[in-house]
Amino acid sequence: MELTLLITGASGYLGGHHIKAAVESGFKVRAVARSKSSAQKIQAYFPHYMGQLSYIIVPDITKVDAYDQAFSDVTGIMHSASPFLLGPKDIIKGLLEPAIHGSIAILEAA
């Protein structure tokens, strides 16, 4: 039986390390990307993992129903998605609230 991990934040620094560790440990990976361009960056960075790596687009990580297709045939979840803005005008609204709501959404969707 193949084990598949869903990895959020896959285009970020931590997510990239999660992908590498998961594939090297024998898992297939479904990487969550917020856009097609982010997904293409993931694929370009890991061309040697293409047999074990797929992606799904989830544009808004704070929406519970955004994960409906993402969870199909997934064994586990590694969640590291969080907004990253340089110099947000409002740290709470720009960083903290989306991070909290994104974590709650993936927990509720699971």
C-alpha cells in the first residue's frame, strides 16, 4: 500500500524540506500550492521526485471546503502553510489571523 502525505506550505522553505524528507522516507507527496505558478516552482525544484510528487491548488487555505479534493487518498498531513509578507501594515490581520484560520481550516477539514 502506498502512503501519501499532504504537505501544505510546500513552496516555502520548511515545506521543501518536508517534501524531501517524506519522499526519501518512501512516501508519495501531494503538495499544496496556492497558485499554478507556485506549483510549477515546486516541480522545477524537485524534478527528480516527479514519480512520487503531485500537487493540488488551494488558493485560500482559510476555507475548510478548499481541502475537499486534497484529502482524497491521503495517509497523513504535514501542515506548514502560513502567510509570509514583508512589512505588513497590520501584523495581526496580515499574518496572525490568516495563519490561525488556515490551521483551524485544515484541522476541521481533516
